[in-house]
Amino acid sequence: MPQNEYIEQSRKRSGYRPDHFEKKRKKEGREPHTRSEHIRKLHGLKAKLYNRQRFKEKILMKKKIRQHELQSSKQKEEPVAGQGAVPAYLLDREQQTRSKVLSNTVKQKRKEKAGKWSVPIPKVSAVGQDEIFKIIRTGKTRRKAWKRMVTKVTYVGEGFTRKPPKYERFIRPMALRFKKAHVTHPELKTTFFLPIIGVKKNPQSPMYTQLGVITKGTIVEVNISELGLVTQSGKVAWGKYAQVTNHPENDGCINAVLLV
């Protein structure tokens, strides 16, 4: 068991503390006060960065409120020229329809938050830590065994810089770092070689997601700008999720299916 999961294991065994939810509610109630106290102490560049972040958050909040207000609004339908004459009592009547203005982006964010996708491979077999990590022994007498080498395919960002070898706990070999994947579009029945943006979720463990380990069933985000797909608002779709369907460490490549 990883060292950082002892709280989760304790909760699985004996449940939450009796006052857990009450303490959580009180902490959330205190949060605005603690945040404002922290903001008052900010100055210089940190204050500028924080104000910019708050400004963006407020814009998003106002947009979302506006979308919810327009969710069940009434809009005029475009007049459709029908065949034949229209009765007199229908000439002045306006055709109306109830519009759903809540955009797909908000729905997509909700799905991401819930962590639910309709995926091609809903269940995957568990992979043990001893299979993913190889113990690297260090020290003059090779007694220290705190280092681990990742034996599966990984993805690291463009500006990734390794820690000094003396302090690096998880070693991700260059030979197993992948930047592109073969992504199949299920509707077009075509495969594209697309660059990976990031690892969204590895079903095996949150730690593997953080390290960027890619195993069968992992959800990765790929850059689909070159496909020319557009959203409902007419903008070019840039990133989309795909699920890995093979064992990349065995095949030497990443095969994935686009989630549409």
C-alpha cells in the first residue's frame, strides 16, 4: 500500500469519525474568512496574480449564471414555408420553441467532475505495484531501496525537467516516454496519429495518473485540432479524450478510441 493512502484505508475499515461531517461543514463555513485574511496579506506580484485569477473565476461564474437563466427561455422559430395555403387564423401565430441554452461544455465539465464516461472498455484487470515499479537499490552497500523505476509507458509534458538523480524517487525511462498515439474515430472509422496533451485518469491508481503512467483503459487527452472538428458554437475543437485499448509496453505504440 502506498504511504499516502493510510487515511483512505482507515475509512474503508472503520468508517468516518462521528464528527467528521460537522467539522467539514464548519471548515467550509470558515473558508471565506480565512481566504480574505490571506488576501489582505498579499502584496506585489502575488496580489496581481491572485486578482487576475479571481477576475477569470468571476467571469466564468457570470457566464454560467447567464446560461442557467436562459436555460428555459422562449425563442421564436424561423418561419418554415409550407406547401399550400395557410388558414387565416394561423397567419398571425408565432411558432415558439423552448431552447436549451445550457452549452455542451458545461455538461462535459459535469461529466468530468463525476468521472463518468461511456467508454469502450468499462472494466480493466488490476495491475500490481510490483509489476509497474522496479526497485532500484542505492547507497554504497546497496541497502537503500526507496527508488522506483517505472516499467510501463509514460507521458511527461513538453517542458518536463528531471530532478537531480540523487533525489529522484520515480525514474521514468526515456525509451518508455510517448508523445503521440494512434487514435481511432468510432464514427469516421479512421485512425489518426495525434499528439497527447495529458493523462486524464488511470483506472489503476491516482498515483499512476499523477506520474503519467499509461496502461490499458487509461483516459488520455489528445490534440484533435488537425482533424478540423468543430463544436456546436462553431469553434474548432482542440482537445478531446480517448481511451487506450491496448498494452502499450508490449506493442510499442499507443492505440486509443476517441470518446465522442
